[in-house]
Amino acid sequence: MELLSIEFLGRPLRLEGSMAGWQELYWDNQVVSQLVADAEREDSTSHSFNLQKGDEVLHCQLDVSLVWQPFQFRYSAKLNGNLVAEGERSSKDIEQQTPVIAPKQERRFSLIGLISLGMKALKSAKLIKVVLASASLAAYSWLFSFQFALALIACLVVHEYGHVKAMKYFGMKTKGIYLVPFLGGLALSDEKINTRWQDVVISIMGPMFGFLLSLILVGVYWLTGEMFFAGLAAFNAFLNLFNLLPILPLDGGHILKSISFSLNSITGLVLCTVTAIGGIALSYMLGLSLLGFLLIMGTLEILMEWRYRHSSHLLPLDRYGQCVAAAWYVALVTGLVAIIWYFAQSGDALLQLPLQILGT
């Protein structure tokens, strides 16, 4: 992950590193110092390199003090033994930073490049959102009714808006919401996350907004007595509860991944693998072929996390963050189950369906 990016001698000086202990120092996008992975390395490290300025040799040094949990980073940059820059960074600074992207080589015109540019333009156009939304409405109308399909899409939009709101809270640029027939929706961002805490908040805010919507629907049901709102509240709660299953790539899986991989890589691999196996069993018992397809994507994500565990760019959760994330997750699951249980007590067969599915 990117630990530091400052200007040094008129060029960017950037330090990247991971909990495994490796560090790489770049000056003007060129590697000038490296430290190999060593989990036992002391908190304080030093990078030294020389630069040529005409006939003069400049002796440069970057001293670093780094503690991962809780995250504390201090640095001092020296030129020929003289201090030229110093400071410190917190986890908030890591959350708000925009990582430096190395410049790409200029490519000549080609037909493939033109097609790629056209596809990117299509993805960014509003037309594709309208097409996907229309396809979703048609698909859900075919499964249920037109009125319920509209209500379901509204629930999906509220859920995805929760993700978008969290992205904007962290200052991330968003591409908006895409509805995908039979798969729900996607909230996309132009930027990558920098910390595990961002992953937790962005993931949990979708079901959180869904939970708030179900509470509003419960209130409308109390005021009107219309069973439509009761059914919609229970169904929406069930959808968001399903999304909180600790299985990648569902939101609950991202929360589990962020907490477990913040403990250590082996714990993360074991827990995510166990829940993936549980997801396979669930998809088999309930005949959910789409869940099986998602599990393939989730398995690939687990493998990628393990493969790049020593060079992860994500700042891990500290102990406080792990506890808060776990408590928030349990409280939200409890609230959604409470709504489903409340309506199941009415005796209506339709309202009892979500609880019966949970019972299996």
C-alpha cells in the first residue's frame, strides 16, 4: 500500500509497503531503495540513495517509523544530512489519499484500441443503465407482478444507494448504480479503496439502508394496515439479510474478509474458505444456481487475496475497528431477523415464507 507521497527535489518521492515488512521507495517513479519482506523488522527503518546533479552527488535519506496497529507513521527526509521534510500520517490520511498511478506508455492508434475506447464510452453512458433497469423490470415482472417488480427495484436502488453514499463519504468518485437482472444491483466507483475500514463501511451501508427502508415500510404498514407493505418490508429484510451472508462476493463476505485478513492472512484464508464451502452446500440444498455462479467469483477473490497477501495495498483494521465492524454486523443481522420474525407471527403464509427459508 502507499504509505507516503511527497515532493522531493522537484519530483515525487513515494514509499510503498505492507505488513509483511517489504518496502519500496520511488523517486520520480523509479525504484531507489528496497527492503525485502520481514515480519520481524523493527518499527524504525531507513532508506538511503544517491542522485547525480551535474558533477555533484546528492546523498538522500528517508527515515521512517511505522506501527501498523494502531496505525502510526512518521517520516523525515534529509538531503546531505540536512532535514528538508518531516511529518506524520494517520489512518484517516490513508483513507483520503489518491494513490499515485505510474504513467503508462503512449500507445499508437489501432483498431483494437478504438474498439476498447468505444466500450469504455458505452459503459460510462446513461444508456446502459436504462437498458439494464428496463431488463430488470421485465425480468421481475415476469417472475412476480409489475407492481411488485417496481417495488423490488426500488428496494434494490435504496440498497445500492447506501453503497454509493458510503463511497462519497470517503471522497471517492462513483459511476452510479447498475441494475442487473436476477443478480440485483451494482454500485461502481472510479477509485479503489485504501483501507479495510473503507471496505467494511461501503459493504455494510447497503444492507443498512435496506434495514432502514424496511423500518419505514413497517411504519407505513402500521398506519395503513395494507398487507402489501408488510410483505415488502419482510421481503426487503430477507434480501438484505441474504446479502449479509459471510460469503464472497456478497457484502457479508467482504465484511468477513476485511476482519479476518486484518487478523492475519492464514485466519482470513481459513474463515473465507470455510464460508465458501458453506455457501456451496447452501446453493446445492436450495437449488440456487446463481449463488453457485457468484461463489466462483468469490473463490477467485479469496485466491487473489492470498496470492497478494504480502503486497496488499489495504491498511488493515486495528483491534478497535475489528470489534466495531463485528458488533455492527451482528446488530444489523439481528435487526433484519427481528423484522422477518415479527411479520411471521401474523399467521399469514406469505409473510411466514422468509422465516421458513431461514429455518431450513
